[in-house]
Amino acid sequence: MTTDDARLRIQSAIEQFGPKAAPMIDLVIGETRSALGNEAANGLIDEFNLELQYNIFPVEFE
């Protein structure tokens, strides 16, 4: 998985399912965290404003 792959999958889920896309997006964010780390996942959360629109929150760094 690359950041571009994740970005495309998130965009596709938003276009196809609109406000009901949260489960699909959450899966992509989980896969992104696993493959690329928290920083990449948090970047996508910020980029797509997922925190406000889908209640998908970034991981806090210690």
C-alpha cells in the first residue's frame, strides 16, 4: 500500500457512499497505519477532514 493507493481508496469510498463511507475509510486508515505508520494515516485524516466528517481521529504522538 502506498499513500496514493490509500488516497484513491478513500476518495472512491467518499464518492460511492458519501456520509455512510466511514467503515470503508476506517479500514483504509487502519491498513495505512499498519503499512506506512501513524504519520501517513494522520496526514490522510487531515487531508480529507475525516475527523469532522466521519469521526475518524488521528493517533496522538507521545
